Amino acid sequence: MASMKGMILAAGYGERLWPLTADRTKPALPVLGKPLVGYVAEYLAQYGINDVIVNLHHRPESVRESLGDGSRFGVRLQYVHEPVILGTSGALDNARQLFDDDTFVVVNGKIITDIDLGEALKTHRQTDALATLVLRKNARRERFSVVDTQNGLVTGFGGMPQPLSSGVRSGDSDINSPLMFTGIQILELRIFDYIPRGAFSHSTADVYPKAIAQGERIAAHVGEGLWYELSTLQRYLDISLALLKAQGRNVDLGRNCLVDEAAQVRNSVLWNDVSVAEGARVQRAVIGDGVQIPARQLVENQVVVRADLVASRVRPAKALPGRVEGDNFVVRLSQ
């Protein structure tokens, strides 16, 4: 596997993670002190995939600063910039000259996982597939598109799953769980026969359906294990807390944080240079760089950034609304 190349998709806007993405893109968000995209780089390195391409578009400098040359995550990086966003397969077209005549792996830059990529590669080789999509059971019926399969092959892509019936627990229906795409895929170079040149395109909407219609084999590998996708503010907080809990902690403090002895901070993530004044209480919150929480203030189920960070910016269409409170901009999560 050592000669295989990897690609991390890191060009997205991260609108639903705004205002945390006001000054950086989604893959550059810190998760317990490590950039999200760093987890993906380490994941590839774990399987001997050390030559990695990263596509950039929105706030590209934030990803470059997060990853550098990749050496601290065990990889060697090549960056490819997209002046215009190109979609999940248009990104591959834009980088096609960098791929050797070999199998390669593409991973979405917004996930944290320990799904066994080696087992997925075995499936890929055994099925002689054009591509192998790593899937997982969506037992909780979260809002991820359903992937249709038959006899170990992907047959199509559906809409969102039906919610669980009343009184049915997710574990009870695990055997009938819909399948969802994890954002991990193994591809042969022939995939480029199906990707339009120099145009926006998405793998699951434009490329795989066309390949399947022409008789290509798209293998379905159902993986198990840890898989987190950080695409909303609520998911960012919940997943950070789940990772903290696994470490026996409930708070993550960035560099140069000052928490007064008479303040309380619980089940929260504080980025760098945050100060929490006397008597303040911070619970189930994400506090951005440089935020000062005033004395005796209650911050609960909120994301807080400095107001000057968003002062001249238009709130993205998919972002939750927030409001200025003093020097801070506050988004409530329970809305």
C-alpha cells in the first residue's frame, strides 16, 4: 500500500459551522488542539499513504497554516488550489495530473475515524471494482443520504432516511439500518473516464451514477468503528465532548487560557487566549480565540466568538443566527 497516493477534500466553505469558520475553513478548525484535517492526514499515514494531495478554495491559507508540509502528521503534502469551487469529483479532475497510474484513496477533510482502511482495500481488490465506497450503518437515521446496495455493489443513491418508528430504539433496528457514505473512497485511475473535464461535478450525483449505468462495479464496503463528521456547530460541540469523555476529561483549554478560580467551566471547548472572569459559568459551549467572558456571566449551549471577527461579514445562508453581546458574538445552539 506504500506507493498509493491519497487526497483530502478540504475546499468547502463550512457555512453551518459559522461563525467558527469566519476566519478559517472547516478542515482547519481545531479539534482538541489538532486541526480537523490533521486527523485525516494521520489516518492516511497509518495505512502507509504518505503522499497526499489537498485541494483548497475557501480561506486556503488556514489549511496551509494548519498542515504545513504535513510532516508532523506523517505525510508529504501537495496543495492544489481551486479558484472556483469544483465539487467532490471536479476536485479530482483539477488534480488529475498529480495521480500516478495506480489505485488512490480520497477522504473528506471533515471526518475523524478509525474505520479499517486496510479491510476496505481488500474488498476493493477482491471485487475488481472501479471504485469502492466505505459505508456504515446509519442506525440512528441521521440526515445522511441513503446508499443503495445489492450483492456487495452500490446500485444508487437515495434521499434522507426515514426516521425511526415511535418506540423503536436504534439498536433494535440495526439489522435494517440504511447505509450511508463515510466520505472514504478507493478509486482506480479509470474513474477519470467518467469525470467531466474542467467543470463542477459531484461524485455521488454526477460520476458514480454514470459509471454504474455503463456497467462499472462500484463496491460497497461496510465499515465499523469510530466515525465522526463535524459539519454543524452542534456536532462540533457534541463530538468534541465525546472525544474528551473518552480521554476522561470534560474541558479542553487552548493556549494561554485564563480561568478565574471563582469561575466554572464544564463540558466546554475553549480555543486560544480565552479568559473567563470571576463568577462566570461556561457549560456546553465553544469559545473562540481571544474571547473574554465577563464576570458572573452564564454561557450555556452557545458558541461565542469575538464580535469584531464577524462585524464586517455577511452571515452565510446555512448559518445559525447570532447576536452581538458586548464584545462578543453569540450563537445559541438550542434553536
